[in-house]
Amino acid sequence: MLEILVSVVVLFLNGTMGTIIFLRNRRSWTNRLFLLLALLINTYIIVNYISLNPPGGTLEEQLAWTRLVMFVTSFIGPTVFLLVDTFPREKIPTRSVILASVMSMGLISAALSMTDMIFSGIELRNGSVVPVPGPAILVFLVAFVGLFLVSFLALILKYRRSEGVEKAQLFYFLIGVIGTFSAMALTTVIPTVVFGYTGLVFLGPNMAVILLTCVAYAIAKHRFLDLKLLIFRTISFFALLATAAVIYVSTMLSIGSYLFGTDLTSSNILFFSLLSLAVGYSLPTVRRFVEHITAPLFFHNPYDERKLLKDITDVTTRTIDLDRLVGGVFRELFLQMRITSSYIALYEGGKDVWRKGFHFSDGKLDPRELYRQARKANKIDADKVVMFHELSDDSVREYFRKFDIEIILPLTIKREMFGVIALGPKASGEPYSSRDIDVLRIVAPELAVGVKNALAYEEIRNFNETLKKEVKTATAGLRNANRSLKELDARKDEFISIASHELRTPLTAIRNYLWLTLNQSNKPLDAATRTNLEICYHSAERMIMMVNDTLTISRIERNKLELETEKFNLVEFLESLCEEMRLQANEKEVHLTFTSTEPDIVVKGDSAKLREVFQNLLMNSFKFVPAGEGMVKVVLTKEQEYAVIRISDNGPGIPKDSQEKLFTKFGKVNFAYDKSGAKAGTGLGLYICKKIVDLHSGKISVQSSENKGATFIVQLPVHSARR
Amino acid sequence: MDAKKILVVEDETDLQSLYVTILTGAGYTVDTAPDGAVAYEKIKTGKYDLILLDIMMPEMDGIQVMEKLKAEGVADAKNLSVVLLTNLGQDTLVAKALSLGIRGYLVKSDYTPEQLLKEVKWYLSA
């Protein structure tokens, strides 16, 4: 009795563990193999028990059961091997040669078990039943013991190579194997061999429960809490079921024995209790299976709401393109809910934004009319759903019928409606069930959010495009403007050039004839005429100067002032320049001197332009020195890398506040207007000087204090052969 | 002493007569041409110690005259001494003329008769 009880408990544990593990992940081969192993071990325990206690008690019968034990056992080796090989992955490693050889080994051994090749017979020896080994016993040993050993070695190898969680899992597997063998040794080999006591032998096969427990724990290890809960729940459930089964079976058998005189033995109660336990345990699974098979026969639209909603969520969360989003959602509704047609219209502020129909019978559906009808049905606000078979208003019914609309769902966000979905009839022809409506109530707001996102995305994209276009247009406009400005500028330059040239021709005539009149007239001029003509002459001179300056400035502004550089001796250059200027100095009664501290200083520059600079500076000085006692000194020195030219006069000097803007355009000294009248220049001279000196990488500056004269300093880099 | 012969090529009559006055006053023999075409013919046939050539003129401008003279080898054969008389100042046209072998240029508006004579004297002596 104890033997049976222990076996029943073990069978139950093994079966439960196998089932739980299998149900946790049906697709995993580790779990499948585990279940197979559990079932094989259970079968082995049962068959082994029967073979030891044959119901008939004959030797032939015992031999048959023994062969059956061998048959079952033949599969355990290969299963263990595959489990070790696969564990803890979901797929069996694809090594067909190994797979085929292991499986054929099991099959051959199993097939041979049922013949007299493995056990040729059975005989009584010293009062105990002993099977006689046949010639093929070795095949069995290889298939069972050999594979077991190989598996064990493979397990150790795998354990050593593994890491992390997998290592921990394999560790439990190993513990299970070792534990099982130790327990078997403790219950069978050691008591029998050492003490000659066989009372515990029956426990041997049951020790496999240790292996299964350890492996089950290993498989579920990373979800341990989950497993604990599951086991707890299963045990409570089973205990309850077992109690109910025993009471139920006892009652039934009692009634049976009373009515039909059936035997009310304890073994009967046990057997039927187990039977009903098995039935009760498996019934929910069987029911689900039957339901699944028969659903298409009894229901027209068997679809899994969870799957449909999940698929739709997939579409709405992964699609940003409006077309594809709407198409995707409707596609799922077509395929799973089996609707036949659909229509969607979006609007904003009463205006059509977008619409699309799928298999819609009439493409001329006016969305405005649709909203109007929907509103007329007085239900379409917020999250209300309008269904054809609930409509009472005839005209609305008529409208729905015209377009074959079964149901209208609003698209709303924050209680603001911005579109509607109209759905046609279902393929089955039946009205939408409350289950369908519930699903649609979830789908509609989800689609609404998706559509809003898609619209926003599209808007941004359109905005980008518009922006790009506008930038392009603006750029083109600017380019055109720039081109015409350039043309205009070129024409202005041309105009200035021609105008200046044209102005200079008559000015040349005026100036020269005045000069001839003043200097080479045969008749002496009277004083007043002479003065008047002299004013005319100087004015003409000034005008020519202005024209020249204007031309130079125009060149400077166009960056067309280019230097024609050459190396020359600055000492000689200034000497000859002063010689030339002495003519005009004499005219103006100015004493002009030139001194140089060096015999020669070579510079590299545009001598014509530099001549302009110094002429300008000297002319300025001539203008401002006091009449009759004017003194202008030109001094050339060399200071470090620069040739420094100082032009000093004994004029009125330049006030500090005027010095700064002296070299800017039109930066004339203020008093020039009042005091020097006719002496006034264009105000461009010094600006031009500075520009030319800058082009030579030089510097120009002024030192002056009022009534103490002024000194203009020009610094030009000395040309050295090294550079 | 043989008076040096100078050709003044100038389309502006006022300026032409001005230069004639100045130069003859200084004792030079002066011939004139009112445009490039006439100037070209005169240079080809006559002999001048100095030619004062304007650039901007009708018919044929100073540059074209120089180009033609150079192309036909007249410029080299006669060893012409040409000075540009212009109001253009530093200009691409002047630069071009310089490359064609003229000796220099005088900006008309910048010179008084006295200065002009000094320049002419210098060119004739050099």
C-alpha cells in the first residue's frame, strides 16, 4: 500500500511538473522534451510496478511486462540526451546526423525489446524471478546506459562552457542528475548489496522525481516567483479536485453497490478517484480545444478580439503616413472582423480635409451629408456610435440604406469631433454584435489619435515643402536683384567714367586758355581783370581736381584701384618730386626743402600713385601755410623696417577733434570752409592718400596742435632682398 | 635749326587749336588731324618727330590707329615716337596703348601750357 501511495504522489508530481513546464511555453523544445521525459518516467513507473506485481501471476505474463518496461526505457536514454542537448533553448540544435542516430538507437532498442533478442526468457532462481538476457542486450545497454552516460558528460561539458543564467540553470540540471543517481544508489544498490535489505528497492524508479524537480526548477529559474505561484495554485486546485473526486466517487460507488451490488473495494475507490481526477484536470483544456475546433461551425465571425486590437495598435503606432495608416486599420477590420466596406472622412472647421473609401458601393458619398445625417440621428457627438438597426428616423434610415452603411463611428479627440468612419455590412450579413461594437469603440479613438498624428506630420512636411519653395523663390528674387544691381553699378561706373572724361575736355580748354591769357598775353592786363581771371583759373583747377578725385574714389569703391608695383629708390623719387613741386611752391611763395638721413631707401610700390599721394600732401601744405612766409619741410628717415616721410608745415595746425576724421571720406577740417574759402578741396584727397598708402601696407597719420603747424607722416615698408 | 615736326591728333577743335597755339608759339612745325582715319593716312605718308595722339575719337580711335600701324609694320619702319594725349588717366585703354609701343601718356587736364611744353621738349630730346 505504501508502495502505491508513494508512486501515486510521484506520478502526480511528475505529471504536474511536465504539464506546467510545457504550458509555460509550448513552442519550446526544452519544455516539450521535459514533458516527454516526465511522461516516459511515469509510464516506466507504472509498467515497472505492474511487471513486478503481474495481475495474472504467470511467468509468461511477467516476461511480457518486463519486455514492455524495456520498451519504455529504450526511449528514456535518447530523450534525456536530447533534453541535455537542447536545454535551455527553444530549438533543438540542428545536427541531423546526431538526431537521427540517437532516435534510431532508441527505436531499434525499443523494437528489439519486444522480441526475444534482449530478454530471451525468464526463470525462477532461488525463489526470485530473473529475466534471461538475450544476444542484443548490449544494444539496450548502449541506448539506455550509454546515452545516459554520454548525456551526463555532455551536461558537465556544457556547464563548464556556459555563463550567467544558463550556467545556473545547468547547475540545477546537474544537481538533479547527481541527486537522482545518489538517491537510487541509497535506496537500491547500497541496502541490497551491503545489508541484503530489499525493502526500499521499490523507491528506485520514483527517485526520478528529483531529476524532474531540479530540471523544472532550472527551466523556470529566471521566472521563479511565477513558478511558485503556479505550483501553489495548481496544488490547491488539485487538492480541492481530489477531495471532490474522492467524495464524488465514493458516493457514486456507494450508490452503485447499493443498486447494482458492485464491489466497494478501496482499490476501486482509488482507481476511480484517479480517473475522475484526470478527467477533471484535463477537461478545461479539452473544452477549449473543442471550442476552437467547432467555433467556425457555430459562429460566423470567430476572431480573437485581443489579436485584432493588438494588430490595429501595431498599425496605429507604427504608421505615420495617413494613407497607409487608414488602409492598415481597415485591412485588419476586413480580414478579422470580416466587414465588407468602409469609408473615412476627415474635416476641420467644417471643411473637407481628406476622405477615402474602401469597396464602398457609391463613391459619390458626400461627407458633409454624412455628418449631417449622422447629426440628425442625434447621436453623433463625443463617443456615440450610430447603428443602422437602432435608427428611428426614416429619412436617415433611407440615407444609410442608400450607401449600405451599417454603422458610423465618430473620430474624436478631447471631445472634439474631426471625422467619421462609416462601415458597410459584415460579410456574414449579420448585424454587428455587441462584441464588435465594443471592439470598434476601442478602435475608433485609437485610429483618431493615429490620424491626428498623421495629419500633424503631413502638415509639418507640407510646411517644410512650402518653406523650401519660398526660400527658393526668395533666393531667385535676390539673385535677380543682385544681378540688376550689378548691372546698374557697372552702368554707373561707366557713366562716371564717361562723364568725367567729357567734363575734363572742356575744363582742359578753359584752364589752358586762361593760363595763356594770364601768362602770354601781349597786352598787359589791368589788375582787376587779372584777379578775376586768376579766380577763374583756380576754380577750373579745383574742378579738374574734383573730377580726378571722383574718378579715383569710384575706382577705390569698385576695388579697381590696382597697383603697378616696381622697385625704386625713394630718396631719388622724393628729390625729383620736390624739384617739380618747387615750381608751384615758388608760385605760392613757399619755402620747400627736402632732406634724407639715408643715401638710398628702396621701396616696392606704384610710383605714379605714390606721386599722387605726396603731391596731394604737399599741395595741402602749400594751401594752408601763411602767405609769404610759408615753410614746408620734407624729411625722409628709416625707422626699423619702414621708410618714414614727414611733411611738416608752419600752417595753423589741425584741431584734435578734426584729426580723427581727417582721412575719412569728406573728412575735411572744419575751419577750411570759413577761413580758406577758395582753398577748399573736395575733401577726398586725404581719403585717397590713405587708401593708396594702405594698399602699400603702409601707414599715414598726422601730428598737430593748433597754431603750431602740422606734420603728415607716411610710413612705407622698406623693400629688402630677403623678402 | 630745323624745326621739329609734331602731329597733333585731336577731334576737339578747341583743344586742337590750343595745342597748335602752344606748340607753334614754342617754334615747332605743327600738323593736325581731326580723327583717327586722317591721322593714319598722314602718319603713313608723312614724317613726324612726335605724334600727340588722342584716344577717344570718331571714325577710328587712337588704339585702332596704333594697332593698324603696328600690324602694317609702319610703326616699326618709321620708328614712331607716339605720346598719348588723353583725359582717361589710368585706364585699361591707356594700359593697352602702352603695350602697343607708345612712349607715354599725358593727362590733358592736368597740364598747364608751360608743363606741356616741358614734357614735349623732354620727349623730343630723349
